[in-house]
Amino acid sequence: MDPLAYQFLENLNAAVKRKVTVTLIGGNALCALGLKDRTRDVDLVVRSTQREVAAFCREYLQRYKVKVDFFVDGLFHSVRVADYLQKAFSVNAPEFPNLEVKILNIYDVILTKTLRFIERDQVDIKNVVSQMPISASELDNRANYYLKHFLGPKDDFIQNYNLLKRAFGHLFKP
């Protein structure tokens, strides 16, 4: 696990009074999967019912000088991934007894990185598809799910997804 995420989870575990769920996303998910060594910040999803976690995330930069990008209830930029918790998988983390730690599904990691698709996201995506068997049809199905759940314009995502397929499609399995 990325050292920044690990320290965040230690601090959050000490701060919360009841069991809460956090889902690592982006580079932190890739680190937890052994597909990346480090990240520059902490990226996660929290549930709206866990207000103390959202408050902790907001204060983290001032308190610990580490940026935390957090999303609520699967709302990533302009798309709501309502089933992200069902698709995510649990991490065995006994050192965090107050936390249920999950990792975003790898297809969702790819697609949430496609939403922004800046250079470092493209590098991460290339590393993933080079190291893991990513099904083209499963990725297309998941991308179609995203398109059905957009809350705003879809044009940038469609353009980025087409760029992703042109750049890395040869690495996908059929």
C-alpha cells in the first residue's frame, strides 16, 4: 500500500469512533494492487452517511500536509457510479479495526482515470493494461454503464474513451 494512504488510514482509524467504509481509488488502488509504487495524494470514496470521514478528509491537508481527494457515494466528476461498493473488493486490514477498507474495481479505476485522462492517468492506465488481463468487452460494458449515469455532458468522456481504446486497445484481451 502507498505510504501516504497507509498513514491516512492509520490516522482515520484512530479518529473514528465506529466502523466506517473507505474505498481506495485511483493511484492508491493501483498501489494496493501492486501496480504502482507511490502516489502524490490520497484518493478515496466515502459514504454520505459517514460525515465524520468527510470532515476528516477536508481537514487532512491542514493537519498533515497531505492532499486528500475524496468523492462521496460514487460521484466521480460528472458520473455517479452507484454500484461502486458492490464492484469493489475488501482488503484484509486487521491493523485498522475501525475501518472496512475496499479497493475500487480495476475497470472502474481505468474508467475514472479516463474521465480526466491527463498524462499521468494515461501512464497508469498503460501500466494496468500491460500487467493485467483487461477484457475489451467488459470495459465497453462498464463504459456504457458510465454513459447511462452521467449527470452532465458526456462528450469529454466519450472522446477520452475513444483515445484510450486507440492507444491501448491492442493490449486488451478479446
